[in-house]
Amino acid sequence: MPTALITGITGQDGAYLAALLLDKGYRVVGLARRSASADRVDERLRWLGVLDRVELADGDLLDVSSLIRIIQDVGPDEVYNLAAQSFVAASWQQPLLTGSVTGLGAVNLFEAVRLAHPQARLYQASSSEMFGLIQQPVQNEKTPFYPRSPYAAAKLYAHWMTVNYRESFGLHASSGILFNHESPLRGIEFVTRKVTDGVARIKLGLADSLALGNLDATRDWGHARDYVRAMWLMLQQEVADDYVIATGRTTSIRELCRIAFAHAGLDYAAHVTSSASLMRPAEVDVLLGDPGKAKRVLGWQATTSLEDMIGEMVDADLARHRARHLALRT
Ligand code: NDP
Ligand code: GDP
């Protein structure tokens, strides 16, 4: 039975990846940091029905000794580094924490692997945000980077360190440059989930408006369930490499709103406002990925349309709010 270690197992991708690997017969160990609200941290793993099938190991990306100890104990065949301060907007408020966790934290993990178990295959969660102020209309593995936030700069550092550990130490280290991917388990602060949660609250009469920031930015959105499959495929290759993972379609926030509200029989224009206070200090206006290499080499392609994914997210948020309302009445 192969063993995988996942950092960030309590996040969106960590939960979907754990479920995928368990289905494939892996032993799955997740790095989980101490929290005073441990019952809430497990929520995504519980939602997918895999909480009692994963092993959680106490540790933190900022504590390299915890990483070395876990890697020595577990001896993983595959290590997936998904842990990060992952929210772009928060990275302007906490640039040093973001640099420490999202940038240097990744290197703590690479060092732990190199020192304690260098035969492990390594996946680094890189991001399309590294393209930032885009240098080509469609971004692929050869497109120059231009990060536009502390988050993107930290991810770019970790990305180049992945390449360096591969080239300097011969680690089997791959970097997945993933475009935005969402699901009912996406954090509520990200725009897709903020919108689907807003639709549910408006539909159920719990709110009548939804304040957003820039409605004109566009993103290449896929489904997290599809994207974790690409992570696994990268580590099954003989040779480690870097891959863009995307759908090849870009959609504005405004159009996303139209789709989400229409799914609940509502008109977005009657409810959505754009507030200057929610604009970012620097915006990434457009992201559009070319997943050609992933298709050619990994045989990977996205299988879920934006409309189906948003429909699934709206339905899940409606169900969550109904359940909460029922619980309050009983
Ligand atoms: P989430 O924000 O949902 O999850 C982040 C995870 O990192 C959580 O499990 C969190 O733990 C953990 N974490 C944060 N800080 C630390 C720390 N110091 N030590 C250990 N664990 C820590 O992110 P996603 O699942 O959406 O994304 C997974 C990865 O992919 C991230 O690195 C993200 O930046 C990257 N990415 C995501 C994209 C997307 O569209 N989703 C696109 C491209 C890249 P806790 O639960 O305790 O907070
Ligand atoms: P990101 O691409 O990782 O920053 O993912 P987000 O979901 O946080 O943001 C995607 C885009 O939506 C960005 O261009 C934001 O400026 C835009 N956006 C507009 N309104 C909002 C909002 O209220 N919240 C968030 N998170 N993003 C918003």
C-alpha cells in the first residue's frame, strides 16, 4: 500500500486529494496544525466522509522539526505540499506571514524531505496568480511570470525552489501551476463561494443584496475534484516536471454572478453591488490557461463545466442554510 503525506489536508484540495488517494488504496497521512477549534477544522474531511480513514499528524509548515519528525516516522512515497496562506486579499494585510508560510514554509518541507527521505516524490501547489499582470493572452508553462500580490510573490519563490531542488538535489519534485479551482468546499472568502452562499441566502430570504469588488476581472475556473487528479498524475510520471492545469475558458465575475443567480431563478442585477472597499491594491485582470501539455503528457483534462460546478455549489449552500435554519428552530 503506497503512503502519501498531504500538508493542507484540512483545506479544499487536501480533502478532495485525500478522498482520491484513499479510493486508490493509499494510506493517507495529513499534516494538521493545532487549533483551538479542532472540531471545525475537520469539516471538509467529514463532508466527504473520509475523516475516519485519514491519519492526522500534528505539525506546522513553520516548524521544520515537526516536518522532519513526521517524514521520518511515515516514510511517505508521495508528499503533496498544499498548505499555504492561500487568500490573495489577506496577503496584503499579512505579507510577512504569507511569505513565511506560503514561500519559506514550502522550503522547510523540501529540506525535511531532502534530509529525512529524499526518495519521496514531491508535489508543490503553485498558482496561476504567478502570471499576475499577464505577459501573454493565454498562459502556458513557458509564459514569463509577473506576480501582483505578496501571495503570488511567495508562490513564485516556492515554485522556483521546487525547480531548484529538482535540478540541484535530484528530487522528484513537480510543480502544478493550477488555475482557480472551486467546489462546495471552497473557502467562503473566495469569490465563487461568496457568490453561491449569497445566492442561497437571498433565495431563502436571509439577505437581499451581495456586495462584491471588481466585477470585470476574469478567471479560468475548474472543479477541485478534477484538479487533484492532475496532482496525482504528475507524481506517477517517471520524470518530474511542471504543468499548467486549467480549463482553457475564462469568465468574468459578472457572468459568474449571472450563472449562479439564474440557477436559483434570480436576476443578479437586482442584488449584486460593486463596492470600492472590496477592490484590491493591484488586480489580476485576466487569467486564461493552456492545459495542452497536461493533456498531451498526463492525459488530463477538465471534465466539469463552470455551469455544472456553480449549480452544485449553489445547491450545497442552499442545503447548508436550510439545515442551519432547521437546527435553530428545533
Ligand atoms: P485552503 O486555503 O482551502 O487550504 C489551505 C491549507 O493550508 C489548510 O489545510 C490550512 O490549515 C493549511 N495551512 C495554512 N497554514 C499552515 C501552516 N502554517 N502549517 C500547516 N498547514 C497550514 O487552500 P486550497 O485547498 O484551495 O489550495 C491548496 C493549495 O493550492 C494552496 O497552497 C493554494 O495556495 C494553492 N492553490 C489553490 C488554488 C485554488 O484555486 N484553490 C489555485 C492555485 C493554487 P487550517 O485548516 O488549519 O487553516
Ligand atoms: P484569486 O484569483 O485567488 O484572487 O481568487 P478570488 O476568488 O479571491 O478572486 C477572484 C477575482 O474575483 C479577483 O479578481 C477579485 O478581485 C474578484 N472579486 C470581486 N469581488 C470579490 C469579492 O468580494 N471577494 C473576492 N474574494 N474576490 C472578488
